[in-house]
Amino acid sequence: MHSGDHRPPLQSLPMKIVLAYSGGLDTSIILRWLKENYQAEVIAFCADIGQEEEVDGLEAKALRGGASKCCIDNLQEEFARDFIFPMFQAGAIYEGQYFLGTSIARPLIARRMVEIARSERADAIAHGATGKGNDQVRFELAAAALAPDLRVIAPWREEQFRKQFPGRAEMIAFAQKNGIPVEASAEKPYSSDRNLVHISFEGGILEDPWFDASAKENRGMFKLSVAPEDAPNEPEHVDLAFESGNCVAVNEKSLSPLGVMQTLNQLGGKHGIGRVDIVENRFVGMKGRGVYETPGGAILHFAHRQMETLTMDREVMHLRDSLIPKYSTLVYNGLWFSPEREALQALVTETQRDITGVVRLKLYKGNIIVAGRKSAKNLYDRQIATMESGTSTYDQGDATGFIRLNALRLKVRAALKSSTKE
């Protein structure tokens, strides 16, 4: 230290923590708990990735709750361009049903948290994910890949925190006692998480897999879509234009990735599309029941596949399809920044070079129905595929030798089995 430098020694400075903050009960309590138990300065961070009105008034709430600063960053365009679109190019869907809406948001949030921690010279980042879920893994694996030296604090995994807050009642009481601004009304019988891809619902009444989330009395739970039976009685057609595997226009209107997602969410929601109710295998080892609304994502996933059927080589498609479960699991498990996901993404990018053209869909009461496909890079040759006699350039007689060669090993095996029975 220079003789003229009168700054206090580093060890006397308070710890600085960047907290992933939503403004809900859990993160509001955690903010104050971190401040008190770690004698820390807490910077609240919220990534605006499509929560809409949920970010309103968040900064004032965080500052009243004890944060020294609140960073709210609009990352919607980045989210759509760099995370959602590459994932949909890969045809990713976890266990055949889940469009990975929550999973794909976590690496972006973690990356921005790390950037803020670096710029603020913070000692740690913290999150409010429980010790039973997937999000804790996703946040922390991303942080490990991007900033292995940065400490991660997870209050729900600390025994002291769980003893102090065994339930919601204790958290509400703590908030009231300490003047922490939270909604202390009657508890929702489920929890929800919203972003540009979807809304997820889990916990509470949904923990019973026999509970019918689609029943009429539960329609108030859903936010992005009407019930299919309440959707318009007339179908609506929509054209999606693709270039190199990415949707670039809807109904001939050029749109950014964010614009595509917003437009398709509105269209899908209007027609009750994209509702999924699943029991999924969590990374931590247990099964969990989740209900999801993914109107725009469901449309984009379907349309993209239809474009591929027309323009993608058979063996390339089958190779890529064989990797969908692996790719989807990597996203689900929080390994977006892993070398294997990046390697798979490079392969996906190569497979998408010719996925260009237009898909026409019909949306009707929860259903997505293909109504047409066209492309200048079309691999469908009508002159070859036609069933009309005398017009095809394909010689059906060629199939005789083809079948004979493919049957050879089957005949040899059958003869062997027959001889061993005698």
C-alpha cells in the first residue's frame, strides 16, 4: 500500500453478494437473511426474460428490502437469439414432452450474474433454488464453467436457514417483523415461473399426479393460453418462413427472434396450444410433476420439424435425431456451457444450412395441423415419388435386388435356426 493511500485493508470491507432476485417471498427473505447472516452488501439482480408485469416495481421493492443496488436487465432479445433459437434448431424436447423453457433460461441468468459479480467485484453469487430441484444444479454448473473461482451461496441448502424458515408461515412472519415488502396473502396452491418460452407450474395441489390441472375449476391457473375447448371455433392459418433453421418471418412479416416468440405466443395462446402436463425425471434423482404452457414454443418446434422433413437429408436427420435425447438432457441438467453441448451445437448448425422455406400451419383448439410446406431447397422430387404409372423416373424393378440383398442375413439366420431345431 502506498504511503498516501488511506483505504481500509481489504479484509475490513463487507462481503458483497449478487443475488438472483424475483421479488417473491423466498428471494425477498433470502436477501435480508444474506445481509444479516453474512454481514454482506447484497446486490439484487433480475433478468427480464419475458416475465411481463412481474418486473414492475421490482427495483423499489429490492431497495426497501435491504439491497444496496438492484440491476434489472432486459435480456429478452439475447435470450431468444442465443439460447431459444439454437435449442429449437436442435429439435430439443426432454423425455418427449418438455420444451425446456425453464432449463434454457438458467444459463443466461447465471452468465449475467457472473458478469455483474465481476463488474461489482463481488465475492459470491446466490440463488433461491431449493435443494430438491434442478435449478440449483443449472445455476451452479453454469457458474462453475464461467467463473470457477466465484463462490456460490444456496441458502436452502444451509441447515441454519431451513431451521429458521421451516415453512411459509415463518417467512411471512419474518417479513412482517422486518418490514420486508412481500405479498403476504393466502398462499397459491402452486408455484409458477414465467419467461419468453413458457410458464411452469409445480408444487402444492399439483404434487398429486392424479389431480386434473385441465379441469374447468382450475382454468384460472393458466396465464398464456385459453383452454382448448374455449378456443375459437374457426381454425386460423399461419405461415412461418425459415432461413437456415431459424424462423425469420410470420405471415410474411419479418421479425427478430424475440418478435417471433412474442407473435407465436399470442397466436398459440389464442388457440389453446402448448399445454403440457408431465411427470418428469429430475436430475437430482426424483420424479416431479410439472404443468407447462408453451404456446409459441410448441408452434415453433412443430413448424421447424415440418421444414426439416422437406429439406433435410435422411441420414443427416436420423443422426441428428439420435442426438436429441442427449442434447435435451444436457440442457435440462444445466450443462449448456459444457464442451459436449457446444460440440453438438456445431453439428446442429451444420445440419441446418438448407432448412429454408415456408411452412403453413392450421391452429385449432389446441392442435397444430400442417397445411403446406414449400422450399427452394426441396429434396422432395415429385417425379420420383409419384405413384402415377409411366411418369416416375424411379424404376420399381430396381427394388428387387435391393430387397434381396437386405434379406440375405435374415435368410441365413432363419436357416441356422431351422437346422439347430432338427
